[in-house]
Amino acid sequence: MASQTLAKCGQTLRFILRLDRVWLPVWLVGCLVLALATLQLFPGFAQTEEELTVFGEMLKNPAVVAMCGPAYGDGITFGIMYTQMMLVWTACLVGIMNVLLVLRHSRRDEEEGRTELIRSLPVGKASSLTALLVVATASNLVIALVTAAGLTAQGVEGVDLAGSLVYGAALGGVGLVFAGLAMLFAQLASTTRGAMAFSLGALLVFYLMRAAGDMGGDAEVLSYLSPLGLALRSFPYFDNNWLVVLALVAVAAALVVLSYVLSVRRDQGAGVLPQRRGRSRAGRLLNGQVGLYARQLRWVVLAWATGVLFCGAGYGSVFNDMESFYNSNPMIQALMGATGTDSYSMMMSVISTLMTIVACIAVVPVVTCVLHLRAEEGKGRLELVLSRKQSRVAALVGSIGIALFVAVLMQLVAAVGTWAAATLAMGYDAIGIDVFLITCINHLPALLLFAGLAAALYGIAPRLTPLVWVLLVYSFMMIYLGGFLDVPQWAMDLAPFSLLARYPAEEFELVPFVGLLLGFVVLSAVGVVCFRRRDLR
Amino acid sequence: MSVITTKGLTKRFGKVEALRGIDLTVEQGEVYGFIGPNGAGKSTTIRVLLGILRASGGTAHVFGRDCWHDAVGIHERIAYVPGEMNVWQNLSGGEMIDLLVRMRGGSDRGYHDELVERFDFDPTKKCGSYSKGNKQKIALIAAFSSDADLFVLDEPTSGLDPLMELVFKDCVQKVKAAGKTVFLSSHILSEVEQLCTRISVIKEGCIVDSGTLQEMRHLTRNSVTVTTRTDPATVLDGLQALVGVHAAKVLNGQIFFHMDNNATASVMGYLTSQGVEYLTSTPPTLEELFIQHYNQ
């Protein structure tokens, strides 16, 4: 029986590796380069013992804790600094990699009918899932070991082998949990979109849970319930808590077992959650391209809007802690005072940075609204639309229009969410909604520039569109680390957000605002013109 | 006025020449068959006619307008059924039919409910869960409930069961009776034989033959079975000496052979002189024409 359910598992395994022979190494190397290259930068932050201590105090800032994770240890070392600033984000990246890896070989294959083809061969029921499990486990093991080796090998003071092993293992552990989670959702949802939405939604919820929990107090239990929060509590380079890694692996194992049970019990092609019946006639709104695309995108947009709302609220809720942090910390007061900064201007600077990060997140749904045309074309559905009385111009301009609407929506939600949470936390309207609104509107042209770039690349050649995501990750890195590092100005300016005034820390400037808007219009026009001239795939 | 005209139409994908000079003329009110095996260029031709692909050379006009530049205006009068139906998984079948009809811009002829019933289609299920044949019905119902002037059907019956094929044929007859034009691409020859007035055969990106089924048969051979009073072996020798007789053989006392149409008079004269007892002559089926073209 066992040999029946696992028949041809080895061949399936080799098949997955063959399919992913580029995809998987690119992700692994990408994650590792990001993790390893950043460590090099840390000794540059603080050259003397004193600077290091000040930096340690900065890391206790509630805004930093909410964004990255809790400060820990008896004294600050580069290892602890690195963990606090990098672990959560790298873990998110590894988590996303695992979700994509698992879903592309489970629910997507099943939805597109490939699993049926494989299962009609003498291949066991559980072979695909087992092969996938082996690939995912091996990938996470590679990430854990190579990260540990890479971190230790750089010989940075305070980054020892024991700590690096825990750091790497925590990363791999989070990866495994997300692999398990994606496997489970692949059984529950009957579409790839659904499984993807559940998995990435879980990632966001786990991030927010640990942001709330890491602020301390009774809420800290939330951090233990989130794999991201749990990973942070392995405290590498201090406690080196291997129990946390064991707990992560145990959770992953439980998720995998549950997936297996569901997978052998359910029908091929179906999900555990039932399919709902639809309407027999279309509603009034479903009458053209914009109606169709709006309908296709509404849940995605709603999910991201909720994410942006919670993210803004999460950041907004730390402003109260930040004020007391400033008032109770003479060292920070001295440091800030020397440069002429008081608690208010520090707050303005933090608002500027945090809202830029929220805007970076909001770029994702905006670009998705443009690039969904690429998916429509790839799946042969755009042909169905364009063979009717529908023009290519309307297809692309309509999608850009939806992106424009979504950009405004996201920024409004971000402003209101942050303001509301800040006001609730501080007990009075300390900052004013106008500050948040102007901050978010100031970022709008940068969001739109990404939409314009997506449109231009799609119009020229659909295969170029991943470059938009490269620019987004680059921009995020510049915002997140650029301030700490001596990055040359031109490198900063490649990120659209850096071109704008850092409102409210600086005065609002009209020139870059209008400039980026023009860039958006020009790029969109390029996209439309090129799209009209090329063949559909 | 011709509804579809192409002259020397070519299409290259990189180095591959998918179409190598297609000349087509489809007149108002006819049902035009476009036949050829997989990969011959049928769908590529249709995609150029729809302005989805841009021709590399030659011209393509529908309703006298350029297929690429006036695509949107042309589509207002076209109903298109693709060979492979790609659906929006999360729409119901009914929603997708309405969407397709509305996006064409023309009016619904009010046949929607009748067609849904005749095609035995459940419009409340999500599109993702339909079988291949049911997905095809979405496109067919959307097409035949519209008041288009030209129906472009790319292998429309793939996946349909025989009963549904009958409904389909009936729909085509109806639009033909209403004076509409139908461009039917297919490799199911019986379907083309029953429905089409004129036919083009495409092979490796070239039109190798076109005309009415009658005209095409004239160019070809009939199969003849005959029994005579005279000894079959003698008749066989006599037949083989005649021009226009091919593959003659004797089996169980019957003589079988193929005969060029223009040799009919001389062959019949000879057979009569040998005392014909029984004779059948069948025109070639489209299948045989097709196989004849493709074995060349």
C-alpha cells in the first residue's frame, strides 16, 4: 500500500527540480545575497563603542520595534543589531518563496489540469506532495546552512557560529511553516488565486500579530502565536534558543500531516471548501472591460486595502510610545538635541519614513491592476475580449485607470488608518489628519510612476514586466537602509520615492511631484502606443 | 460585395513562416469552409482577420475595411467562436455569456433563453468547473444570440457531443437562411460537407485548393464497382489499357477501379460493350479529397 501511494515519487521529484532549475536557484541565491550582503554594512553604522551603544538605544524605539522586532540582550552587538533589523524581513521573503514554490507545484498544476495528466500515469496519490515536501525541506535546509555559514564567514565582530546557526535555522523554520501553510491552503481552496490570497494574507496577519505583540505587555502572547514573532524569540547571538526552531519545525510538521490527510481524502481537482453557485445572468455592471477587470480585481484590492489599513494602524499606534520613549531617554534627547531636533520633529521624520514604507506596500496592488492584463493575455482571455467591439487602447487605459483609482484608495486608507490609530493611542488629535493626508498624497505620483512603468513594459514586451518588481524591492531597500548607509545620491534617486520631498519632515515641493506625474503620463502613453503595434500572444 | 478578402497574406513568427500568401474571397451570404490539419495556419489566419495578429505582408479586409486598423469597427459586426475557449474561472456561465454579448456592442436577438435550453446548458455554475464541451457552449450561445453579419467559427464543435453538434448545425442553417455569412474552420469534414457552399483547403500556410464541393469533385476521381457478363480478367486488361483508369483490381468476381471524371464517356462505352450487369459510381468524400491533398 505504501509503495502504491508513493509510486514514482523519485521521478516526480526530479521532474520538479527540472522545471525549477532556474527559478529555485534564483530565489535561493537572491535570498542569500540579500541576507549576507547587508551584514557587511553594519560595522559602518557604528565605528566606536559609544556609537554602538547609542545605536542600541535607537533600536529600542517603539517605531523600530513595531517595524522589525524587539530589542534584546544585555548589551548591543552587531549580531543582535543585525538580527533585530533583518530577521523579520528576510523571513517574510523566505516565506513568500516557499508559498510560491508550493503553490506552483500543487494547486496551480491541479487547476490547469496537469496533475490529472500525471495522476493518470502509474504515479502514487501522495507522490507529488511528497516530492514537493522533499524539495521544500531541502531548500529551507540550504537556506539555513548557507546563511549560517555566510554570516560566520564574514568575520564581523559579535557574529559567531553558534548564533549564526540559530539565525539560519530560524529562517529555515519560518520557511518550512509557510511551506506547510501553503500546502494546507492548496487543499482547502479550489483555485490558485484563493490559495495564494490565504497564504499571503496569513503572512500579513502574522506580521501584524508580532508587531502588536512585540510592543510588550499582555499582547506579547500574539508574538508567540506568530511564526515570525516566534522566530525573533530564538534571540540569536544572545540566548541561542533552539527550542524555538524545534517549535517551528513541529508546527510545519503538523501542517504537512493535515495537508496529507486532506489530500488523500478529497477529489482530484476539487477543494475542501465547496464551490458556490453563480448567477444565471450578468449584473448591470458587468458590461465591458472596466466592469470585468474591476470584478476580477475587487477581492485582491479589498485584501490589500485591509492590509494597508492595518499596517498604517500598526505604525500609528506606536506614536504614543515614541513620545514617552523620547521623554524618558536622556541619551536620545542629547543626541537629537545636538542636531536641533525635538520630539515633534523626530515624530515628523518617523511619519515620513513609515508612510513611505506603507506606500511601498500599496505599490503592489496598484501595479497588479496594470499587470493583470498580462495574465489575461497569457491565458488567452484578452483575445476573447479584443475580438469584440473593444479596443486595445481601452484595455490598457482602462487598467491604468483602475490602478489610478486603487492608488488613491490605498493612500486614503493609509492616511486615515494611521491617523485614527495615532489619535486613539495618544488620546488626543496630536498630529492632525491633514499631515497624514498630505504625506500620502505626496507619495501618490511615485505609486503612479510604478503603474506607468508597468504599462510601458507591458506594451513593449510582456516578458519585461518583472523589472517593475525589481525596482520596487530596490526602492524599499533604499528607504529602509539608505538612511543608515552612505549611499550616493544618484543611487537613492533611482527609487521614485526618494525624488519626492520628505514631507512632513521637509516642506512639500511641487516640482518633483509634478515631474513624477508627468513621468507617469509619458510612460503610460509609451505603453499604449507600443501595445497597439504588437501581436497578441 | 465580398465579406472577407485577403491577398497574398503572409505571417512570420521570427523565422517560421506560418502563412505563405493566403488568397481568400468570401461572399455575402455563403457558408465558407476552411479546412486543414492541425498547425496548417487556420487559427493564425483567423487571428489576422480579427486584428489580434498583424500581417507581415499582403492585405486582409473584412467588410472592405482593413483588419488591423479598423479592428474594433469590424468586430461590431462579427461573432467569433474560438477553437479553445478560455474562461474567467470566477464568473458563472450565464454571466460570461452576457458579458461576451455586451462587449460586442451589438444587440441581443432575444434568443438567449431558447439557446440556453437547446444547448442544455446550466448557466449558474462557475466557468472553471465546466467541461470542454460546456465551455464551448458559452461561446456558441454568445455568438448565435447576437445579430452579427459575419460568424467566424474556429473549430466550433470540438468537445460537443453528437446531439449538440446537431443543434449547432441547425443554428448555422438558421443564420444562413437569414442571409448572414459564416466562415467555418474545421477538420471535421462531414460537418463542412453538410454545411458549406464553398471550401478552401490550407496546407503548410498555403491554400492548395478551393472552390465548391462540386468543382473540387470534378477535379478528382470517382470510385466504380462493376460486374460484367464478360470474364472479369479480360475486362480488367481492357480497362487498364484506357486513359484515366487507376488502381483497377478484381475481387470476388467484381471489378473495382478509380476513374478520372473526364474519362467517364470512354470508360462507359467500353463497359457497355462488355455487357454491364451491375454498376455503382460514388463521388469521393471530402475525406478522400483531403487525404489525396495531404499525401501529395
